[in-house]
Amino acid sequence: MKRVLLTAVLLLAGAALWAQTTLKREMTALEERYGIRFVYDAALPLDVRADAPAGTTLEESLEQLFAGRDIRYEIKGNHVVIRKVRKFTISGHVTDASSGETLIGAGVFSGETGTVTNSYGFYSLTVPEGDIDLSVSYIGYGRKTLRIHLEKDRTQDIALVPDARIRAAEVTGWKDTGIGSTSLGALEIPQSVIRRAPMLLGEADVLKSLQLLPGVQSGSSGSSGLYVRGGGPDENLVMMDGIPLYNGEHLLGLFSVFAPDAVKKVTLYKSSFPARYGGRTSSIVDVRMNDGNAEGIHGSVTVGLLTEKAHVEGPIGPNREGVAFGAG
């Protein structure tokens, strides 16, 4: 009786193993069914589990067999050439078409793969070879889609045209929000908010704009020092385009050294911050400056009760590199 049970168990196990066919075994079955030959590199991993295709034609069977795998096939007469799909990287900068200014946080997508531009407006995306549709979008700009044939690593800079027409959208929260978020306590303040914030004697100032945020205090009236969650001004790391500033104040601490017209974006980390910003215990103020208008000359002059500021930006040199100058 025990011998009969053992034999039945072995037969069932063998049937289960046979049911879990491999990719190579299914390719052999297709060769016998359609009278074809597969041509491939011996290093190609084919000893993986695969389901038997239910297609009625060779094309349907091949499509079902290699679906979801990094394998590309091509029918040549009685031979089917298969190879591993190669992947290449497409990278570049996303800029404003009217000024040449880089755009931070622009979305770049190809199918289900996507990324965003970093603090320098640079993106890098690794996708399979062949024809891809590269879609780029940014708030306040028109979406742009490019059809690109990718057969090697390439650089592709993209310029977006400003578009004030914004369609209605549903805003939902990310799954990693809350205590599990990697950007917990990070606040971004654009230039437009800094210019409109109420200030002492009407003088717009970067650091004074941060004093209006929750968890940040000025300490003394009129001072541009930051006291973040009980920490002192010397416990804050102030950075300008990645360069630490050890004294971000002037005029006896009344104002900061940043000209609002030259600032692109300010990010305040007041809870947790990346390890690359080590060296401070209270907060991080990451200031990103304008790259300069590469399309034309623009400027502004600000006259206040205490200070006067001038800001000019435009192209320079044969390559029309954008530069910005400021004085105050």
C-alpha cells in the first residue's frame, strides 16, 4: 500500500514538473509545429518558466511566448531570430523656449518609464531600443512629444513653450507621504511667492520669506536670521547652487545677500534632509539661481526705502550662453 502511494506521489510530482515548461521547451514545440528554426545566442537565458502559447498562427504564438520579456524576435523565412533587447540612455536639459532658462522638476516619460529633471534641469532616462515617444510636461507650459529612434545613447535637449491654459486636473497624494516620505519637511518657495510676501519697509527678501513658514522664527524683529524648531542661526546650512554660504546676511542682518530677481527657487528642509547636506543640525536652505536668459536681454530695477537693486540677464558670446548680472 505504501509503495502504491509513493508511486502516485512521484507521478503527480513529475506531472507538475512537466506542466511547468520552460521557454526553451516551448520554442522546440513551435519548431516542430510550424517547421521553423530558432536562431539565438547561446548565452541567452532560456531555461526560465514559460506557459504554452495558445495562438493559432506563428506570429500570435511568438507574441504570447515572449510577452513581458526582454526578448525581441524577427521572422526571416523559415528562421526566427531572437535576441535580448538592448537598452540605451537618453538625456539632456529641459528649458524654457522663450528664455532658455532650465526647468526644475519637469516630467519626462516614455511609456510607463519616467523621471523628472533635477535642480539643473537635467534628465536621464534608460529605455529599450527602437522607436520611442518621449513626452515632456511642466506646469504652465505646453506638453511636447517627440518621436525618437533610439539605437545608441544620445543627448536630446527639449524646449517647452509657455502656455497659460491649464486644464482641470485631479490631485491625489503619493503613497509615500507622511512619516515614510523621503521629502518629509521639505518646502519649495518659488520666486513669485518671495516677491509678493509682506516684508519690512517693502523690501523683498529670501530669508525673510522663510520666516513666514510654520516652524521658523526670526528671533528678533527685523532680523533675517532663521530659528528653525528651536535651533540657532549658526545651525542652518545656507547653500547657493550647491556652494555653502557661511554668512548669508548683510546690512547688520536686516537683509540677506540674495537678490529676489536672481533667484529661481528656494527649498527649505526643516525636518529631515538628505545625507549629502550633512554638517548642520537645524535646517537646510537650498537656493537655486537663474541661469540667465539665452534668447534676449531683460532686466529690472528696484528702488526701495533702504536699498536699490538692478538685475540684467541676456545672451553672451557666439554660442549665446545665458548670463545674469546683479547689483545692489
